[in-house]
Amino acid sequence: MLRHFIFHQWLSAKRSNIWQKNLVMNLVIGFFLFIMVAYLLVFGLLIDKILMEVAPERDHVAVINSFLLYYFLMDLFFRFMMQSLPRINIESYLHLPISKKGLVHFMTSRTLTAVFNFLPLLIFIPAAIKVVGVQMDGQSALVWIITLIFLVFANSLLATYMKRQLGAKPLLVGIVG
């Protein structure tokens, strides 16, 4: 079922007039995304050397963990501003025997497969291998990276929830912000 939803979304995006008109813009965005991925990957691979220069006498795992709260708050802000809400053209599925639960699961899975969820892994996985795995054991590094992956997904779902609530309850979103 999920495969059909993804295929229909791909066809819908490919057949739209905007795709053809913005082909050059999509290529430019793809180029800048490639550059950002390269920078993040290089930063992740060199994080142990950077920490040796910035804080040579401190525990490097503690230094990384001290910045995680600020990272996740900044990530939540950027997601709230830049990540669009997942949408689906539901009219084409209303006459088919598809449950509402299936549509909701598809929308949630689209939120979890956003690009913003995979970019932090370019920093966290090398940091887990080169810093946490060296100072602690491999099992601690695995638990650390799994925890961070779940926090990234929770941040994604929280940003989507806050964006949906902005229309219904803007005062609540303002208080949380």
C-alpha cells in the first residue's frame, strides 16, 4: 500500500507544470544540497580533530552532549520555519477502499522521511564512531546514536504538530515558542 502512495506522489510531482518550469531551480537547489551534505560529512569526519583543538583537556563526549540541547532547539526552529506540512490530494483516494488509518500512516511516514531528518546523521554517526566509540565502548556509541535518531524524529513530529496547531491555536504555539 505504501509503495502505491509513494509511486502516485512521484507521478503527481513529475507531471505537474511546476516541475518543468522549475527544473533549473531544482538543479540549483540540488547542487547546494550536495555542497551542504559534503560540508556536514567533512565536519562529522573531522569532529575529533576539531574537539582536540577547541577543548583538548575536556571530555569530548561531554562537550558534544552540552551542545545537543541548543542543536535540537535550533533544529526545531528551522524545521518550523522551513519544513512544509505533508499534503496529499485526498480526492483521488476517496473512492478507493483505502482506510483513513492507511492515509494517516502514509502522511506520518512522509514526515519522517524528510531531508532534515537525515542531514544530522552525517554529523552524529561519525561522532559516535570517532568520539563516543573511542571514549566509551561500541555499545554506548550505538545507544547514543539510536537515541539521537529518535530525538531527530521526535523533533520532526513536534515541528509538524506545532505547525498544524498554529492555524488552530496560535496563542498556544506562541507560548511554547
